Amino acid sequence: MRDILFISMYMPYDSVPHAGGRALNYYIKTVAENATVRLLSLATRTEVQKSTIQLYGIEPDYIVYDEIAHKTLKKIASLNSKFNPFHKYGNLIVEYKANALLARLKNYKKNNYVPSTIVLQWT
């Protein structure tokens, strides 16, 4: 069976109000019917509480960003990545969130987790 890692900026759940989250919610559940799926997603505490993804056999791994951004300093340090179009993240993701995702991915590598497919969902 294939092992697929979905990486998402937004947490999919059944009652998600935006179209990108609804589309991801549909596709990740459909893929999970025929594959082993893990989801690495940025989320708020509220979204984590609403999550039903594990009911569909999907292993969730949430980065709760209101916890990683609890210090104003991290937000201030990320201003360049948010507003500067020439920054390497170019307003696609703020730096403190990118650093949190990269740290988690390095931890996967350290623990020998190697999925056969990685899907990036950024809408």
C-alpha cells in the first residue's frame, strides 16, 4: 500500500468554511480509502478540536500555530517574509510557520519516515 504525506497550510475538517479546505477534505479522505495517509497541517487550537480526519484512518500531525507564534518577537521577525516579495518565501508563508514545518519534516527524516508520495496543498 502506498504511503502518502499531505502537507497543508490549512486544516481540513468536515465543516471547514473555505473552498480549499473542503476540496482537501474530500480528496484526502478519497485517497485514504486506498492508501496510508498522514497529514501534516498548520492549524489553530479551534480547528484541531473540530478535526474528524482521524475517523477516516488518516494520521494527523498538527502544528498549532497560535502556540508557536505565542511570542510577538516571532511575528515581528517574520514581517520581512510577509511583506517583501523578494524574500525566499515571498509572502506565500510567513517565516515562523515555514520554520515549524521544516522542523517537523526534519524530525520525520530523523525517525526514518519516508512516504512514497508527498502532496503539497497550499490553497
